[in-house]
Amino acid sequence: MSSLTLLQSLHESLSTRAQVKSVFGEPIIAGDKTIIPVAKVAYGFGGGTGSGGLEIKTARGEGGGGGGGVGAFPIGVFEVGPQGTRFVAVGDKKKLAGTRPAAEPPALDKC
């Protein structure tokens, strides 16, 4: 597979996954509030090929490689209610605990 073909294949695969659904979770109804989880999604990929034998005329070498990764990190929630809409960052534990649906375990407070 050539470098160009590999990069095109990666692009096609990523472009189908880079959607709003990757960042915003399914809304959760909690009493008179709607909670919308928000995450930051990051992709990174690299690759390359090469050929040797430039200095030694009888030697011929080829090589190639690549790698990549993806990560999703929670950053907070949107809280939509009768008093309006606000964003609560994950680092704001006191406010975030108030947006937790009653069915969730209290372990969230220890994050």
C-alpha cells in the first residue's frame, strides 16, 4: 500500500467518525433539567516511507511505518433548566455534583 493510499484511507475513516456525536453525549433528563455531557476528542496520526541504496549503488532498501491514536476526555456538562443554560466544567466538583441525575452513584463526587 502506498503512502498516499494509506493517508487517504485514514482520512476517509476519520472523517466518518469526526461528528458532533463524538463530542456531545446523549442528553440526560434529571427532574426539570436536561444534562448534556461534553468531551474533547483528539486524533493524531503519522506515517512515512523511504528507500535506501542511494550511497551504495548495489543496495536497495525500502521501509515504511505509521502510527496513531485517539483520545476522548470529559470536559463538563451543559445544564439546561427553567433558570437558563449553563456550562459546568468537570473541575468544578461542587456545581457538577448538583447536575448529577439521582440514579447515579455518589462515587461521582470523588472524581
